[in-house]
Amino acid sequence: FVPQQGRVYTLSADINTVDGGTGVSNWITLGFGQLNGDINFNNPAVNAYGSILIRETRGVGAAQTFTGTNTNGSSSTDSPAGVVSIDIVLDTLDLDSNNWTVEWFVNGASTGLPQTAAAGSYADIGYLGFSRLNGASGTIGNLQLSDNLVPEPSTAMLFGLGLLGMALRRRRSIANPAAMVALFVVLGGVPDARADLVAYWPFDEGTGSTATDTINGNVGTFSGGGITFSTTVPPQLGGGNSVSFSSVNNEIVVPDSPSVSLTSDYTIAAWINPTASAAARNIVAKDGNAAYRYRLQPAGQQWMLLNDGGGFQVITGTGATAIADGAWNHIAVSTDFAASELRFYLNGALVDTQTVTEPSIADLSGDFLIGNFAIGNAESYRGLMDDLALFDSALPAWQISALASGLHPTQLIPEPSTALLLGLGLVGLVSRRRGR
């Protein structure tokens, strides 16, 4: 287990530690452990930069406590007898890993305020689990790890609507056109949960010879033979199907549409499990070499072509972007034209940033191809592919990391708070000035 940026993890279990007897303190410990540290979870000092533990201590004549410990300190609470539900909440939403926070809960009650990490961060966490000390006996059950990428907007929206209702009630009238206009500003300013996702092929059809984009309905038709659905999928996705390319000249052909004509900032992301080849292997292309093209070089490096209509630029990734054959990898490429940057990602990590000289991408009318750049060309992709997604923005690194950890593209939720709070402010001003 490696924590990803931009998530809130909860590690939970039901623990019942048996008393160790007079003068003996039994411990059962649950926690996250440092990758190269003490994976027995019993010595926080060994894990100088990365332990997050909660420990139940029980023994006759000894303290009966639950103690939560991280690199920045600890907090304790009394340990009731019997089975106790405990939770460790690790919040990685902060962009600075030194400011990630941890909080411990016993039977739903916090044992102390959230504590931040010490210098060195939790970046070295590589394990989660439990252990015992002094031959402790007892039980541990319902061990589970859950996460939440970002808060759902519904709570904030309902809160805002509640404020609006109060404002209207105080006016003793529901007929307040100005306030209703402000409400529409609020609702209209909340971005769609999938606002940046313009095309997504989950390849979960399982049978047939077409694959459909579930966002804008772009239907891709199998061409050239050798394309089938497979039940082999990235373990991070947990189920469904992928698509298998086995011919030297196969592709999935998607007719031109606005949603596949990426002309400004973009992100292309996919899971791939490639077969070794002496030739380049194309992931996607729009209008052949004429608009954009994303592929793997024979040695596995990521490669991108961009064309603004007056000329094209070819960018080859460094060796750090190379893809291992015969294994699932999550890949992504994005371009931020304002920053003149193209970024290659591998398994959620930014591995290469290069300068872009093209100001945009040409909007051309050719087909969008998955697995090739020209129908019947020998530089076709070979291997498995899953969860291909196109975004009309350069996603931040933490969102790409979330995709690589198994989040589906449709689950990426933009933060609506700024627009929402601005709209609520307008509602408040309108209501306050009602008599003027």
C-alpha cells in the first residue's frame, strides 16, 4: 500500500485485546508502516518518518489504553473492555506531504485533534497491517481500508440552498426574483462532476465488435481483425473487461466528433499491458499525423506528436517514461499550452516535462483511431488496453495519480466551493438589500 496525493484514507478494524496478566502489558497494533522500516508496527521510533499506529494496551495493573502514534506525537484514550472499533484517518488532500494529517478514533470518538506529519512526510509508507507484542492474544476483525478522493458537492449545495431558504423566509416571501437569479448563478457556477472528461471507453461490452464512449456516445468499430474483449483487467480496477489487440494492423475506428478533436489543453490517459514489438505502437491518433498522435517507441518510451496546422512538433519522452511489456501500467500525457509544457506520467507519477512550441492543435476532420494512427498500418498497438479517457484540460498531478490508483475517470470530481460560495454571497447581498 502506498498513499496517493489527494485522498482521505480510513483504516478500520474491530479489536479485542485480552489482559496480559499482572505486570504484563499486551499490545495489539493496527497501522501504516514505513516501506523500509519496522513492519511489525511495534516500534514507532524505528519508523522515523512514516509510522501511523493505534495500539490497544491491556494488562492487570497496567494502563488500559488506546494510543495513537505518529511521527509528530501521540494521543491516548481509555480502552473499554470487549470488542472496540478503531479507525485511523489519513488525510492526504494537502499538496504538501509534510502537512498531511492523521486522526485516531475509538468507537467513533476522536482520541485527539488531527496531527500533521513531521519533516520527512509519510511518503515512505509502504505497508498496512496489524501485529501483537508480548504474545498478546485477542481478536481482530473487519479489517478494511477505504478512501474518498474529494468531498461530494451535495452537502455544500444543500447548505447553500438552506441559507437561501432562510433568506427568503426572513423576507416573508418566496417571490424574490433577484434572489432566484442569484440562485441560478450559484447552480450554474457549480461545475459538472465530469466537466473535463469528454470521452471515456471502459471497454466493458464483453462481446461484439464495437466499443462505446460512455460520455458522448462515440462508437468505435473494430477494424483489421485480431481485436477482442478480455476479462484480464488491471487489478486496481477490480473487474469488468479490457480490449485485446493481437494483429499487426488492427485498430478501433471512431468517426470525427468535437469531443475527440482536442484543440487546446488536454489529457489522454489509459491502462495498457503491451506486447513486445520491434515497431512503434500507437495508443491513439487523430487524423493520422495531422492533429495529434500518442504512441510507445520500440524501447517503450512515451511519444507525442502535436500539429497546429502550420507544422508539427514531435516529443519523445526520456527513459523514465519507458513502459514495461507484459505488465499493466497506467500512462498519461497532458499539455498545458499556456505554460508551454507537455507532461508524461507513468503509474501516477510525473516522469518527464518538456517544452511545447505549438500554440494549439489543429481541428481536423479525420477519424480518431484507438490502437493505430492509420487504418491497416503496421505500427498498431499490441496487447491489452483499458479505461481510455480524454479530458479537455491538463489534469493536475494528483488527479492522474488517483486514476492510476484505480479511480474511474467518471469519479473525478472538481471542487465546486469557489463558485458555490460566490453565488451564496450574491444571494446574501441581494437579501440584505431587499428594502433599498
